[in-house]
Amino acid sequence: MAEERVLRRLAAILAADVVGYSRLIERDETGTLAILKQRRTGILVPLVTEHHGRIVKVMGDGVLVEFGSAVSAVSCAVALQNKMAAENDGIDDDRCIDLRIGINLGDVVVDAGDLYGDGVIIAVRLQAMADAGGIYVSGSVHEQIGSKLPLAFEDLGSREVKNATKPVRVFRVQTEEVGRTANLRPENTKPAIAVLPFANMSGDPEQQYYSDGITEDIITELSRFRSLFVIARNSSFQYRDKATDVRRIGRELGAQYVVEGSIRKAGDRLRITAQLIEAASGNHLWAERYDRDLKDVFAVQDQIIGTIVGTLVGRLQAAGTEQASRKPPKSLAAYECVLRGKALPLGDLETEAERRRMFERAIELDPKYGQAYALQGHSVFLEWFRDMTGSDIGLDRAFRLAKKAVALDEFDSTCQFSMGWIYLFRRSFDLAEEHFRRALELNPNNPEQVVRMGSLYYFLSKPDEAMGWLKQAKLLDPYIDSYAYWDVLGCIHFMVHRYDDAIVAFGRAPTMSFRAQAYLAACNALVGRMEPAQESAAEVLRLKPDFSLNRFAEKEPYKSPTDRQYLISSLRKARLPE
């Protein structure tokens, strides 16, 4: 008997599903199903037909569609999201039907009209990554689109995809019309400026941390001027080592002005070049080169900042008396230790131990360096948070370090933020809010500190206010993709029982701590998905073999005992150990 041949073909696969479907059904099953049917027949089917696609199958709240080209698939996806967003106008947010879409171009197996294979799997995984109203495409789709469609794409890098043999390059489709999230961003009326990462011209890749550190310091100091809106480090650093088209950067970041430059460090000499460019025209408003001794680095930073501000707003408008009172470190070696420590990633125990050593060394070199104490205090706090013995010795030490930091430099936003964070976990909520607000007064353009303000209001049982701070962080940093942002967003959804949305948010984090895995396990258990709940619970125990749900819940600084009990009961549903 002849062996049956497997039919394969190259296809563009679009996978879509409804965000928060379980919540919508729980709230209003009949109404939700009626709206889905109406939108499927009135929007989806006509658009698929118009773009020469074929609906392969409908699966509850999801749909799989095949197209002959990537261009047709993406064009259909954009039109679909736009029409869905238009239909949502005037509907309460908790009743809106939002889609998330993933598109992949790949090889598929055809069997009785259905499709299987990696081409389908990757599309479905991309759909699971996407946010509400969002469209994620694979690298193969992005390559095929090129300049054929008037769309911009945000490169999210390579992502591990479950059941795929290798990482997949992921891109987010950017268009002003797609999705409702664009409408959440408040208008900005100040001159907006983006500082690109200064190029390391030292010829030594190990010196990259130095160039990055000085760039970050310039961003921080510019943020003290309330007459300017400064794009966050994370967004501007997306353009590292890429061909620089300031017009495109200006459009993508919403910046009218761009700063770029380079740094060369050789022995005790330093050369910094900097230029200020008007993004819309590409015209250079100002350029300068500084050849100085290494000890003059802070004076050069001040000159660059002063010239930028003077050029843009006509005069130096300091944020009160703070700028004149800020205290740069007396030891350049201590400053370099802080830069090295900040450049090390969080999440790995070995690198975090090295961070603590760097900050400890900075304190030894300059005992009056406030920021070094603040950073060391936060490192000690992280060590305490992972400790499940029930001891508060680490928290007490972190508290002493934070107090010392503020005493040494009360005009440093990092010092104020560190103090507020420790007060939060000591349940001194009013003092935490006071220091958080002081940190934002000193640096209103730090998105991570804005996100942490959202944390505060989450723990105060004020989810709407917490969400407002996350929207502000998204305005400051359009590309924000930190674990902190997604953790806080996931926790907010958890608090208001939007478990599907919480699962999506936690899953979007570039790295997942044992804390995020614990909340993810709880959310999956609460919607009856016990297999993924058990997978996350197992990951919690892999990361923290001594995990105790009671000790973990006790560390979460909820103001309301009811909120803490809700967390405990949810973790029990996920069968995490007491």
C-alpha cells in the first residue's frame, strides 16, 4: 500500500482571541456571546473575505485564519483591530471586546481543511504574548512586509516560544489607530527630548557601562527641569547600535529634540562629544566637544545639560533649589563602582551579590555618597524579600541604609525612592507616599519610580489610581517592558478579579521572579486552569525551594487584611505549600 503523502504549504497564519473572555462570560454570558456573534459576522468575515483569507476554524473566543501572503494578513489584522476599537467606543472598559492577534509566516500541514505544524503554533504563541488591541508578528512576517505597508514595527527581540525549536524574533505593529491603549496616554504639552545612548569610543567593550552610566546621568539631570519632558532611558536605549534617523526616532518616541554623542575614556583623560538635533527637520541646534581630565566629568555633564536647557527653553529654569544642592560623589572610583553595579542585571543571585559588592565598595571609597547607600539598601531589601525564614534583620539593615542615604543627599531622587520603598514594606504607608512623591518631584520623568507609585496604590487597595500611574509610566516610556511594570499591571488585574488579563500581563514580563510565578499560579487556579497553575507553582518551588505561602503573603505589604487573606486563599487554590 502506498504511503499517504503529507500535504504542506507556506501560509500566513493569523491567530486571534478575546482578552478577558472568562471575565466577560462570567459577567454577562448571553450578552457577550451575542456581541461576539455580531462582530464575527459583521466585521471578521467581511474583512477576511476582502483580504482573500480563509477562516480555518473558530474556537470559542478564538479564530484561526489563513492568508496567501503576509501583507494580506497584516492588512486584515490592522483593519480588524481598528473596527473592533470603533465598535468599543462608548462601551464601559470592563465590557469591551478587545482582541489580541499573532501572525506568523511559515510551513503548515494541511489535513481535511485544518492546519497544523510550527507555522500555526508560533502564530498562536504570538497571539498569547500580545496585549489588548495589539498585533504581534514574527520575524518572517516583518521581513516580508518591508515597506509594502505604511506601518512601523517595534522590535521586541527574540523570545522563547513553547514547543518551538528555537527563539522567535517578535515585532509589535505600531499604528496610532490600532488598539485602545493609545487613548490612555495623556497629552504632553512640554518640549519632549530623547537622549540616545552615547557611543563608547574607547575601543574597549568593557567600558560600555561607563558610556551608559553618563548617558543615564544626563537623562536624570535633565529630568530635574520641569519645563522639559524627557523620554525615559529604556525607550531611547532601544536605538543603541542602530543607524540613527532622528526624524524616525522623533516620530516613534514623540520627541521634538534628540541628543546624541560619544564618550572616549583613555587613562585620566575624557573626551565627550554631544549634539542637540531638531527631530522634525534634522537640523543641528548645537554641537560641542569636551576634552577634559576625568575628574571634570561632572562639570562637563552640567555644561551639556545647561546648554540643552538654555537652547530649548531660553533660560535655565531649575526645579527649585535642588539642583544647586545636589551632591556628586567626591571619589571618581566610587562613582565608577556605582555605574558598574547599576549595569549588572537583577534576578540572578550571583550578579546581585556582585552588585552589593560594588555598592559596598563605593561606600568604602566615599562614605558620604548618598546614592551608593540607597542602591545598597535596595539590594539588601531584595535579599530580605527572598528570605523565607521570617527574620526581619535584612529589612532593618535596608532601612538603616536608606535613612543614611536621605541624610546624606535629600535632593537625590534615588535616595528618596529607596526610603519610600522600605517604608512601604514596614507598613508606614503615609511616610512611603511622602518619600515617593518627593522622589517624583526631584525626577518626574523616571518611569520605574512612577510604576512603583502604582505599586503603592495597589497595596493601598486603590486599583484605579494604581492604573493611572501605569498609564503615566507608559507615556514617559512608550517601550516600557520591565518586569516591574508587568508585575504591577498583573497585580492590579488580580485585585479586581480580571484573572485572564492578569495572566497575560504576568506572561509579558521579560523575566519572571518567584513572586510573579506565585501570582500567576493563583490566577490560573482561580479560573480553573490547574495544569498551568501547577506549572507555575512548580517554577516557584524551583526558584524558592523553601517557599511558604503564609510567609510570602505576610511580606506583601497590603494595608487591608482582607486583601492579604484573598491572596492566601488564592495561593492555596494553586496548591502552594503553607
